[in-house]
Amino acid sequence: MGVFVFLPLVLPLTAWPIARLAEQHLHPRTATRLLTLIAAVLACCSTLCLALVMVVGTAQLPGNPLPDGWSDPEVREAVPYDEVAGRLAIPALLTVLASCTTAALRHRRLLRAAKDALRTHRPGPVAVLPDDAPYAYALPGRQGDRVVVSRGMLAALTSRERRALFAHERAHLNGRHHRYLLAVRLAGRANPFLRPLCTAVAYTSERWADEEAAARVGSRRTVARAIGKAALISRGGPAVAAQFAVAGPVPRRVAALLGPAPAGRAWPPAFTTVGLAVWAAAGGATVSALSSANAAVTLYFILHAATFSA
């Protein structure tokens, strides 16, 4: 294993160049899927790395609950270990697990609270809340997705802008964007180096919905006007609105909508800046996965032999 077991902790840095380039040069749909996949792979690998470092670093410490054979001199020589790194990995791993669990539970709690608040409303794809505060968000659910909007928001928009708003929120639901956002949020909790990807996916998922809405409405300018006005008048609202209504950098979104539609190319040319960044991030994710798998398999066979030979 050697030093390669530590690689997954720092390889997320290879994803930084693609985060901003993907926002600017890839189709938002492609950027969202690619960045989420890379973030998920790197987060899983870095968490596995912490677990391996903890096991390897603490296997030789007295009082550990591991089999006695793991402290055999031959095992000590075959498995490079670092007691300092092993001790530090314990609180780090516990912090990662606690942070990810807290984020997942909070997401689930807000989702349940939002659904409970709509129990008195008639079932249907749209729920209009009698609230003067202007807000709107897409609420996913197993028994049916819904677009939730306040009367304050509807009163502030024209009929065409309302149509654009509903098309935007339905695009979030059809694309299951909440899953991408939750995945990158958990990845950012698992490894702080992945937090730039969280910001990037929050933006690209909004841009994805913007483009879907523009195609449905047939006017990019109308969608730009709708999201710009909605951002200017939005104030407060329930906590669930902040969780599911991720606005992203609105000026950049408006500027993108006022320009030409993005190309539908799924993968950028290799010998371009964004192409090289994509390959670098994909390579980092691949190396991280291979390094974690190699370390895990090697440790398993060595300690399995030590356990049964003791």
C-alpha cells in the first residue's frame, strides 16, 4: 500500500480546474452529471482512505479490539503503518460520518416538513400557498412531484413569466436535480476539497433548468426576465424554500440566457482547455478509485491471513 493509500485524500484537487470550466463550456446537463459523478467517486474513495489509515495505524496499538495476529511482527513489516496518522484518522472519520449523517437527516426532515405543510392542499402538480412572501420551489415526492409557489410570487409576475417559472421548476423535478445536489453536498461534507464542486453543481443544475424552461416556453428572454424578477423580489420564505430553491448566481444565469443556447455536445474535444480539465478530473477519480481498491484488497488479504494464522 505505502503512501498511495493517502492519495484519495488529495486527489479531489484535480477536480478544481474542471469546476469553473464546466460551468462555462459544457452543456449544463452534462456538467451537472459529470461533476456529481466525480464528486461522489472521490468522496467515497477519500472516506475509504480514512478508514484504511485508521485500521492500519491503530492495528499495532495495545488495547485495540482487533485480533492478536494483526500485531504479529510479519504483519507489522508487511503493512506500513503510522500510529500518528492512525490516531488522527479516528476523529476525522467520525467527523465525516457525523457530518454526512446530519446533512442527510436535515434534508429528510425538511422534505417531510414540506410535505406535511401541504397535507391540507388539494393533490395536484401545483400547490399555491396563501403567503405574501414571494417564493417558489420544486418539491419531489414518491407520491407525486409538486411545484410550490406563493401568492406573492404569482402576483409579481406576468402570465408569460409565470409560465417560465413553472417550466423552470418542473425541469428541476423532471431532471431529479435534488438528487444531484444532495450527492454533492454529502461529498463536500466527506472531503472539504470537493466543496467547489458543490457550488458548481448548484449553478449548473439551475442553468439546466433554465435551458429546459427556455425550450418549453420558446423565449430565452422571457425566462431571463422571470428568474431575474423572481430573484429581486424573493425575501425569506419557509426553511424548505432555502433548501430546494437554489437560485445560484442570477446575473450569470441571466447573461447566459441572453446569449445563444449552449451546444449539445456531450463530451468536449480532448485538446481544448475544458477537455484537458475533464480528462484530468476523470483521471484523478480513476486513480483515486484504483488506489483505494488496491489498498483495501491488499489490507484484506494480509490481515485475513494474519487472523486465521494466529
